Amino acid sequence: MKAATMGAALFASLAVAGCTASGPAGEAARRAEVTQAAVPQAIDCDRLGAAFDLQSEIAVGASRAAAPLGPLLKVKLHELRAVSPLVVPGRKEKSADRFAGLVPFRVEESGTYSILVASLAWADLGVADPPRLHQPLNFKWVTVCGERFKSGLYALEPGRLYFVQFWDSPERELALMILQLR
């Protein structure tokens, strides 16, 4: 075996070992995976029929009210070019005829929150002041009440204004849930 090939194989083995290593990072990843798997069970499917209509925001400071936590929200987006993103979107828009919007919300207590989005729109979670991305603990697609949602888990703190920034959505309206898990 050539030295370069052996080196690549060794690097790959170490990378895999590092991903599955025990310790604080490995344990946190396992806990996040277990929490993420429990998200669908935390939702009462009988109550999903009563969705709240919500108009997304187009810019910082335009917020009329923070989004409620818990219920299913039907969020109406704006034409993409009308929205001023708070953070650089995680992907470039595919065309100008897409949709975007900002959904601000506050949390009252520290904990793990799930942001569920039933859309192919790009969704970023951020802290509003100063505007910056907030990294997820875990992210995956989950099935909730027969519908597919992107689900991100986030450790959030009370007293801060957060926002979900939607970008490059093929749909003008999408479903969103913001749930406190623990």
C-alpha cells in the first residue's frame, strides 16, 4: 500500500474514532440525539389543527410582537428582495421569485428548545442583539403527526430576543413550531 493511501486510511480511521469517542462532547451529542428522537412524542397531534396565522417581519425593529411558543404557526413570508436578513443566509437563493422573512420570539426560561419547520426554506436561528447565528445542538428531519419537519435543537437563555430567519423559500407560507423541551 502506498504511503499516501495508508495515510488517508489512518486519517479516516482517526476521524471516525474521534466522532464516536466518549467524553463530554460525545456524551452531549448522544443526549442531543436522544432528545431529538423524543421531539415527535412531545407534540399533541390533536391540537395541531388550531394553527395561528403569523405575518413574518422584513427587518430588524419592524417587529410588532414576538411569536408564541408551543402552537403550530402558519407563517406568511415576503418576497425575498423585500427582506433585510439579520445574518448572512446559510445558502444563496436559487431565484429572485422566492420568499423570506424573520420571526422574532423570546423565551422565559433556560432550556432546550426545538425549532420545527415544515418547508424546504433555509432556516437560521439567531440572537437579535447583536445579530448573530446560534448554533444547534442537533439537527435532523423528523416526522410529526404524519408531516416532515426540519428540527433543530438549541440551548436558549431567558431574556433574549431570538429570531428564525427564513430564506429562499419556494412557498409563501410555511409551518413553524417553537417548543420548549425541558
